[in-house]
Amino acid sequence: MIKVKGLNTKALKEILLKTDGKIFSVSFIKQNGELRDMVARLGVKSRAINAEKPSSALQNGKPYILVFDMQKDGYRVVNYETIQKIKFNNIIYERGV
């Protein structure tokens, strides 16, 4: 397993966006301060209640990204500013300290 350390928010967000609908794991800090690990995908539309109306959390200026949580079988919002680690294609990308 390859580890890439010392990444900033922008780099982690770009990696997340480049997953191109493939499964990845992400660790981030929730609003209440807890660390959350999630296995997710981007771009899942099959379970959307109203695909034409995006979540209000995704409005301009907010640091959120909508993902599909594979373990809980539902959509979740991740604050990309609090991402600590992404695992994708056998590479672990970690935030710098």
C-alpha cells in the first residue's frame, strides 16, 4: 500500500473528485467533532428521491460534497475541509499536519 502524506484541502478534494464513480474510503471530522470513516461513491443517481433538485448543502460557497455511503445505503454530505484521509486505488492520501 502506498501512502502519500502532507496533502492540503485542495489536493484532497481533487483526488476525491477524480474517483470517477469508483468506490473509495474517506475519513473526515463530523460537525460534532467525531472522526467518521466511510466507504462511498460519487455520482450515484439510482437512489435519489429527486435527482433534479440538489441538496441545499451543495449551494455555492459551502465546502460540501455529496457522496453515497455504501455501508448505510444512503446519501451523506462530507465537508471536504475536514477530510483527513482518502483511500483509493490502493493509495492512502493523508492530510498534512
